[in-house]
Amino acid sequence: MAWVVAEKPGVCSGVLHTLRCVGVAGVERVSAASGVTSGQVERCLQRLADQGLAVLASGPFGGWGVTDAGRSADDDWLARELDSLGAREQVRSCYDRFLGLNPVLLQVCSDWQMRWMGSTPSLNDHTDAEYDAKVLTRLIRVDESAQELCGDLAGPLERFANYRKRLSSALDQAMAGNHGYVADGLDSYHTTWFQLHEDLLTTLGISRDDERRNTDDRG
């Protein structure tokens, strides 16, 4: 069926996909993650809701979420997009590179949050500037590869360019002494990385269970 009457071609499709990657969220968070203005996001979400593709949950922990019909519609849009651009192999290659970076980034985030004294773990209270600097140096190296990766993805799929900006912004904040921007909070490096991961999986039609099985087989 014809779905998502957008303000311009692809805008509401992109908003739906961003919401799927972000999870339950408000308008401003979807706007920041998608690079679409909050006014456009609000109008798109209402149109998506009218078509049964998104739903607004009330309450203190509520927000916009994607319905089962919305996930199915997004799958269809993603498959058509990849096929029309002939980009599947390129995105798959980038995804394989991401898998190589993922455990490195996760270890950096773990070491940022926890420190080990011999065999005893403790919370990192960020009073040891030398320790933090070493962890941030490792994050900088990950980011150099991540920036190149997202740049390659943004060639065929423009939405991935926004991940470059968001990752870079989170790193800048962390370097400026805002500790939560490494692994805590909605705008942290880790949260943005998680959404990038989800975007790659959904774009390629890979479930997290399939990814785990494939990773175990490789190991």
C-alpha cells in the first residue's frame, strides 16, 4: 500500500526509521537523532500515527513508539532503498567493519565507568586525570575509524552523516570534562553508537539473535 505522505519525499519515512532505532522517544529526541526539524518531526509523527505506524504513549515514561505495522513498513522501505541504490554490498561491508570496532568501543565504555584494582572492580570516580586521559585517547582512536565508517555509509545513505556529527559532538563534550557524554545519558557516545548499530542491523534486515549466532560461529 502507499504509506507515509511526507512533506517532501522520504522525510516521514526517515522519521519512522529514526524512531525505530532510537526507541520510545519525544519529538525533540527524534529531531536530534534524525537531523529533521522538530516541527517536521511532529507533523510526520502525527501522520504516521494516523496510518497506524506509530503510537503516542502517555505518562511520565511515555513517548512516541513504532507499531508492528510501522516496523513492517520500515522494513519494506529499507529494502527498496538499498535495492534502488544498489548499496547493499557496500553497507554490508561497512557493517562488517562496525563489528570489528564494536567490542573495542564497548571495552572503552566499560573502562570509563569501572576501574580494576587487581581483581577488584570499582566505580570510576574520575578523580584520576591520567587514567581518564588514557581512556579518552582510546576513544579518540575509535572515533577516527567511526568517522570514516559513517562517511562511507553516508555516500549512498545520507542519514548516516548525522551519526558523524553526533559522535563527534559527544566526544567533544567528553574531552571538555563532561563525563556523562562517554557512556551515560541520551546524547552520549555509547547511546549514539547503539543507535548506529541498530540502524545497520535494520537496514540490512539482520536480527540481533542472528548477529549473535554469526558472531559465535566466527569465534
